[in-house]
Amino acid sequence: MLRNGELGRSIDEVDIRGLTSNPTIFQKAIASGTVYDEDVLRLLRAGRAAHEIFESVAVADIRDACDLFRPTYEASGGRDGFVSIEVSPGAARNPRVTRVETLRLWVAVDRPNAMIKIPGTAEGAAAIEEMLEAGININVTLLFAVESYERAALAYVAALEKRLVANRPIDRVASVASFFVGRVDTLVDTLLEERIAAAGDESERERLRRLMGRAAVANAKLAYAKFRRIFGGARFAPLRAAGASVQRTLWARTSVKNPAYRDVRYVEELIGPDTVNTMPRPTIQAFLDHGVARRTVDQGLEETRRVMADLQEAGIDMGAVTARLEDEGLDAFSASYDALITGVEAKREQVADAVTTA
């Protein structure tokens, strides 16, 4: 996207406002493709290990993407135009490693519109607050539970309060809270299908069927309601007056996996002030083709609460669901990172063999 001009065209023609990355994306590009072979060869000759090769390539791409988005960042007063890069998944449960990796990546990218992604685990909360207090832009990722979202939002508020007390600027400290959407429906629908199969009568089966595909949006809308209370409340008011921006909610994993559902539902149903939606390219194209843009994220809250109550009545424990999704998300990113390093090592050997043959 950087080298063929696609990213620049998307900024100019589609008006995308930022970009994110994760180990899975880089794993496919570096280990499975050929576009990075020259970089791997150069770094191989410099004696770099596989993880160093990956990070060098990733940081260079993030830096170049930040430069493309810099006009967006400046024109928006530091509100848009961010590019995210993630700390290694192994840091998610280790606050000390999180701090070290965050600082290292922030210095390596060296761009004001970079964001460092830190998983919003309970263990990571203190590190997130500390990094924000240090003035580093943070994308708090892998949020599934409303309680986890609240913890991330309050960490941002607390960090800005500390900076304000210390007479440090707060107008260019930026953060988003990445709340994952689609995976919630995937898991909850599976649990509902099990209950439908075990139901004793048709009326019960129909009641459970009506809950299919409704958990994810309801869960996200409750997180947004929490956002409005926190950032519209008395505690944040002095920070807003001093120039602080809100920590926007970012909807992640918004591609629709179930073909029975409208393909842009996780975009259309979560539109509202101070939100960001990270869409893969096919979802962007689908929304440009037939999406409807209207304010929806704070509409129908009574129905939202009713859906959550009905899920509980059906035996769906959303606390257990979101805890499982967080664990699975961390495991998936760790597996992608491990596959990435293995793939880079294989690519490293492949390129080295080619050099030897030549």
C-alpha cells in the first residue's frame, strides 16, 4: 500500500483518517510475500536476528505511513492522522515489559502521530496510565468488556490529570480505546446455537433465535454510553477546558463473518460523535457502495439493555464471554507473532541461500 501508492490514494480519494497494524498483517506481508525480500537481505547482511528484522521493517513502514498522514494530523489539530503499531503480545501480562517496549517503539518511530498499541488487560492498566502520563499516544486494544473499556478510559483521564497538576501540556496527548465488536457475535451466536439445539419447544427456540447477532452491537453501545458519562461528566470538564481531547472509542474487528448478516452492520450501527471505525479494505468498499451514514451509536439504548437482559436470561454470561475473548485474542496475536518470527527466519534462510547460490 505504501509502495504502490494505494495508501496515498485512499487518503486523498476516500479520506481515510488513520491506519492500524498488528502482527498478523505483517506476518502475511513479510513471511508470505516477496515485497520485503530486499529489506530482509539488507538486514541479514547486517547480522540482524529474525525479531530485529521484523521490527526494523515494521518501524520503517509505520514511520512512512505516519508521514503520509502528517497533513491530516496537522490539519485536524492533532486529532486525526494516527498510525498504530503494537507492542509484542508477550508484553500483555507483564507491565514492566510493556513499559520498555512502548518507550522503545515510540522512540524508534519518532513521529508525533504514531500510536503504540497496548492490550487493555488488568495487568496493563498501570503501564497504560504511565505511558500516557509520559506523553506517549496510546491505542488501548483488545477491549471486549464494558468494564475493561471503563478501566482504559479512566487510565487516560488519570494520566491527563497528573500532567495538568505537573503543568505539562495535555492538548496533544492522544488515545483511543479499541473495543472489539465482531468476535462477540461469533462466540455468543455459537453459545445460542447450542441452547437452541437443546431447547424443549419451538417457542423457546424462536426466542433464542431472535437474540442471534445482537450481542456485539449491544455490548458496544453500552461501552459508548459509558464513554459519554465519563467524558461528558464533571471530572473531565477541567481537562477539556485545558485543551484535552476525549479518548475516542474505536470499533475494531468490524468485518462481518456471518453471510446471513448485512455486511456493513458493524459500521452502520455504531456511528456517532467521537468514534473511529477500523475497517478492512473490503468493508470500506462495501460501505462506500451501499452503507448508510447516520447517527446510530447512542440510539435505542432501552432496546440495547433489553437485549443484554435477555441474553442473561438465556444463560449467556457476558462476563465469561468477554474474558474468554480477551484470552483468545491474546493467544491469537501471540500465535501470529510466533508465526511471523518463524516466517521471517525461513525468509532469512531463503534469501541467504539465494545469495550463496548467486
